[in-house]
Amino acid sequence: MAEANKTEDVEMDETAPPAKKGGIGGRKRAAVILLVMLVVAVVLGMWLWIRSKTHVETDNAFIESHVYSISSRVPGNVARVLVRDNQFVKKGDVLVELDQQDYRLRVDNYAAQLDLARNETASTYAQVDAARAAVNSDRARLEQAELDLARGRALYKREVIPKDQLDKLETARKVAASRLLETEGSVRRALAILGLTGNGGKDAQIARKKAELEESRRNLSFTSIIAPADGYITKKSVEAGNNIQAGQPLMALVELNNTWITANYKESQLTHVKQGQKVEFEVDTYPGKTFKGKVDSIMAGTGASFSLLPPENATGNYVKVVQRIPVKIVIDSSSDPDHLLRVGMSVVPTVLTGRKLGDILMDPFR
């Protein structure tokens, strides 16, 4: 029994050194792995640091575009609605038609009034000519009456004619003068009707009726509501038979041929961002797909400056908060030929500043 225990001790002593040797090798392998991981972490950290200087990225960005609010310029009853939600329309397409009967009647009415005004004007011109002829006739009578009165006064002084005959000559002169004033007033009244006196234009009545006719024709054209641009119909709230008022919103039209991104970058990120720099961005809706664009402009102020209640840093306790400045990024249409992007989509744009490694490494020494 003692010999067996002794044998086990010998065997255990023989296996002990190899176990110790294997433990040292494991620590070396662990140290090598740790060193490799440290080198990889340093290299990765350097790469991420350099990339953060050359690629400016934010997730606070959204797609925007021109959104037209479609409304009518005249009130009326809706006769037809020619579009549906999410339908693509081209500029000039008719979206809604109003009942045109009332507006056509107004056009016919003003056209008839214009014809009447022209006839009345022609008649008034004739009256003016007749009044002018009467003025000339009455002026001649007045001149003759004045001559007769002058002769009568001379004869009365020589006692050739009696006093009552002189009185009749004076009365005849006054009557001629009064008639001349009356006919001259008729001419002025006729000219005033035609708009030929004072600062009025020629044929004022006709001009007014023409303006009313043009206005009625213009209102008739407004009964057809057309698309102001190419785009997609959204938020349609009108149906045939509705009575609408001027300016009432009927639908919205979203233009997708000229979209852009509003990216709210931190103010500390915009040190080297400039107009015209290339941009790459991804959209949450289409993971793995990269779109392109370029920096169009940087807003003239922070988002907080133009908010409804801007901060008052001069009052109370001041706490510094990193501000965000909106950057407009124009989307390259060739990267989205199928118009996959929609207004309001969340995007992650990355501005490629194009900075070189030497410039980045020299930043701490400047």
C-alpha cells in the first residue's frame, strides 16, 4: 500500500513540470492577443478620428421639397375633381373644375354692356357735334345781337329810335348770351360723359366696361384649377358637389424633382464645411443604398435663433448648449432617378470635406 502511494507521488512529480510550462505559454499567447487587440484598437481609433475630420456626419436630417397649397381664386360649386391622392401630375394639368355657368353669364352680360357703351358713346359723340354746331350758331347770334345793340344805342342818342326799341335790343342780346352759355354747358356735359375733360381718359365708359369684361373673363378662367408644377397630389380634401370659397385649401402638391436635405449639424462640426462640397447620405427606408448630393448653403443663424421663443441668454443663469445650424444639401437627381425619396424621410448625410492627412495632423499646432 505504501509502495503504491509512493508510485503515485513519483508519477505526480513527473507530470508537474509540463503543467508549469504550459501555463507560461498560455500567458504569452494572451499577452500577444492583448497586444494585437491594442494595436487594432489604436489603428481603428486613429482611423475613426481621421474620418471624423474628413467626413462630417449627422443623423438629425430630413428630406424637404416645395409643397404647393392648391386653392381656388374664385368661389363656386365643384363640378369635377380630376385627380386622386398620390397621383403624379404635370405642370398645367387641370386638377379641379368649378361650375362655369354663372361666370359665363357674367361674361355675356359685360360683353353686352360693352356694346351698349359703344353705342352710347357714338350717340354722345353725335350730341357733342350737334352741341358744338349749336354753340357756333348761338355765338353768331350773340355777335349779331351785340352789333344790333351798338347800332341801337347810337340811334337812340340821336333820338332816331324810341327807348322801348333800345330795351328790346338789350333784351335780345341777353337772351343770345344765355343761350350760348346753355349750349356750351351741353358740350361740356357730353365731353364729360366721354371722359374727354379734366384728367379722364378718352372713352371712359368704354374703358370701364372693357375692364369689367376682362375681369369676368379672368374669373371664368379661374374656374379651372391647374397644377403649378410637376409633382404628386397629397392631402386631397375636395369632392364633386362641394361649395368652396376663394383661398380655401383643396389639396397639396409635392414637387419631387427639386428635393433637398435640411441637415442640422452641431456648430462644432461646421469648421471645414463649405458650399459645393460633395455629400453622401443614406435613408432609413432604403438601407444599404447610398445617394449623393452637395452642400448648397449654410443657414445664416442657428435653429434656436429662429424659433418661436428664442433663448434669452442675458437673463437668468446661463448654461452653454451646443447649437445646431441647418445646412441645405441639394440632392443629385441622377442618384434618385425613380424618385424614391419622399418629403420628411430621415437621412444620415455625410459631408466629404476633402481635407488631407497633413492638414489634420497639424490642427493641434495651429
